[in-house]
Amino acid sequence: MKDSNFLKEHNAKSLWHPMAHPGDSLANPPAIITSAQGVKITDIDGHEVVDAVGGLWNVNLGFSCQPVKDAIAAQLDVLPYYSTFRGTTNDQVIQLAEELRKFFAPDGLTRAFFTSGGSDSVESALRLARQYHKIRGEEGRTKFLSLKKGYHGTHMGGASVNGNANFRTQYEPLLPGCFHIPAPYTYRNPFNETDPERLARLCLQALEDEIAFQGAGTIAAFIMEPVLGAGGVIPPHASFMPGVREICSRNGILLIADEVIAAFGRTGSWSGSRHWGVQPDMMATAKAITNGYFPFGAVMIADHMTETFEKDTSGKAAIGHGYTYSGHPVGAAAALACLQETLRLNVTENAAARGTQIHQGLLALQQKYELIGDVRGGHGLMCALELVSDRTTKAAVDKKTIGKLQEAAYDAGAMVRVSGPNIILSPPLVLSEAEASTILSALDAGFAAVS
Ligand SMILES: Cc1ncc(COP(=O)(O)O)c(C=O)c1O
């Protein structure tokens, strides 16, 4: 192991960081995290803080989840890799699929297609949606609809349904045939509507309008996050996702729930779709499926879709898609242990309670600091603050202020995530009451430093 001087001197020198400007990473080298315990991370200087980011929305059970670590180590000894492409499988992935089938039964999802992460899961779901319609003789259904502000990963398909210019502009042209409707985002929307229920109705009308314009028979699927995550934690009104479900069903359009963040408890329910009382046609999962310890994901597929694929005799249902690491035995072993531990700890309860605590704490901070334009949360452990330099004009706060705030919060005991004008909180679901308070007091110190 090289010493800390070497690491600091070479930080960001020979690698480009995802979601960062390479020049900025050189000018402001990233924090070097060297260890973690429980819900806390420690940097190269020995500074320990509560990780309010939860890795990257994925370390739901914290950094000391021994059963997952043991499962990975044991599996590496027995079978470190084998392919699940046609003709071979492994013992772990068979068991995992059975467990996932039980876990997602209330969502109506009974088959798994395994992937190496969230972007892979999204890509797989988009492709399977087109294939589903082709098998059924509706070849014209190829388009995708999605929400502005949505985040669906970085593959070309996922980026094409993404609803944030930051992840699109430099990579255009993206996939043709992808169209976006306004998000149920009360703080800023084209309807100037602040009432969540009325806004949900307007967005649903926009969806109907877009379907009528495109022609329902040209649309394969609508993809949405149950609570918009990376776009700034935007929970819709409770009527929104059920409304989307109804419109999709009425128009023969598949509904893909992108639950790369939401699945496995983050919203305070076992899935985001269940949170809103909706059964999607497919669900993209990843992240917390292995507690972030192994890159892995699964697309879950609705029972009603299975006959179309499994009983096909035309050959069109052969899946010409998959990853070398689909169904990786080490990932599957990690996921099996993780699922068992997630259920044993019943993390939804704590996610809901700590989520409420943090959301209430953020609302109190808004009373104190003018910089906080909007507070969003109230659905488990995903919250955001949108910062503005002026509450009346809602002009975004400058990058320097938000950077300074983040640094002060870090010094005061919490790692928080900055994304554009938003501070995003997505801590592990095993967070204690005292640790949630630490996040709030660290943020308080952060705001005090820039106010
Ligand atoms: C909703 C959603 N979908 C897809 C992805 C992409 O997942 P990954 O980064 O594992 O490819 C993410 C990542 O944050 C996500 O939040």
C-alpha cells in the first residue's frame, strides 16, 4: 500500500471521474475515502463522518454487513465465475431468482433477468419492451416515453430517456423516438402549479396528449422512477403513478418502473411501485440488491408478460441480449445474503421513521436559512434541499457557495451529495436516530458557514 503522500499527490491525475469535469477534479481533488464502518466513512486523514449519501443510494445496510461480505468471500472460493448464457447456469442464481420471485410477488413480478448494474437493467427493460411487442405482432411499438428530471443511467437507451440536459447534450444525437413529459415537480413546472394533486393531473393530461400525438400504437413503454431520485428527489402526488398505470394499460403501453434506487426499502416500502399501489410491467433494480458490495442488478418481469415469451414458437422470443456478468455467481450469492438480511432487519420501518425525522429537520432548517428554496422528502430515506440565491426569483445558488457548504458540513460530521443546486440525502437504511441528528447538525453548520 502506497503512503498517503503518494495518494494525495496522484489523486485524480491518471483517472477521469464519472460525473465530474476532469479539470475540476485536478483543481479540487476528490475526498480519498479509505475505510468505513457502520454508516460512517473515514478519509485518508482519519476524519470520520456519517455517510448521508449511503455510498450512492446503494449501501442500504451500511458498510459492516458481515453476511454479505461472508457470502462474497465464500462464493469466491467455490465458484468465482461462470456464465449464464444459453446452456449453463449456477446454483446461486437459481436460488436468487426464486427468492426474488417471492419478494416481488406483491408487485406481480415473477421472472428475473440479471445484469451488472442499474444502467444495464434499464437497457434490458427497454429492449425487452420492444421485443415483447414484436413477438405479439405489434412491430410498430418502438418509442419510449419518460419524465423530464428522470434519471435512467448512462447507456445510450437510458440516456435517451433521461430527462436532464446534463446527461444528454454532450452525447447527442441520442436514440430517436424518445419523448418526455413534464415531471410532477411542484417547485418548478411549466403550468405554474404548486398544488401536488392538481399538478399530477396536469402531467397526466400531458402524457395523454403526447400519446395521442405520437399514436399509441407507436409507443413501446413509459419508464419512470416512483420517486424521481438523481433529478432532485421529487416525490409525486399519490395519484400520479396510479394515473400513469391506468393510462399505459388503456393504451397498450408497458410501464417500466425504474427502481434502481427505490427497490428494497428506500421509500419506506419494499418497492417504490408498492409504495404507490401500482404493479408495473417491468422493474429495473440494482444498487441495494447487493448492498453495493458487488456490481449486480435484475430486471423483474410481470407474470402476465411471461406467456408471450415462454410460449412463443416463432423464434422471436429468443433473447439476443445479455451481459458476461449476468447472473454472476458471486453477485448472486451477495444478493441472496443481502435480501435475507434486508428482510431480517425489516429496514422499511427504520427508513420511514428516520426519513420523517430528517424531512422534519430539513423543514426546520428552511425556517432558519433563506438559501433553502425547497425541501423535498417524506417518503423514506430520500430527501433533498434545493438551494436558491433568491426565494422570490428562485435563481439557483452559485456553485462556490454550495461547494463551501458541503465542505463545512463534511468538517462538521456528514458527507452530503451536491447535484446541481440540490443537496441530496440518501443515507443507509440502518441509520440510527443519533446519526440522523448528526446529518442535520452538520447541515446546520454548513449553512451557517455560508449565511
Ligand atoms: C433511477 C436510476 N436508474 C438507473 C441508474 C443507473 O445505475 P448504474 O449507475 O448502476 O448504472 C441510476 C443510478 O443512480 C438510477 O438512480
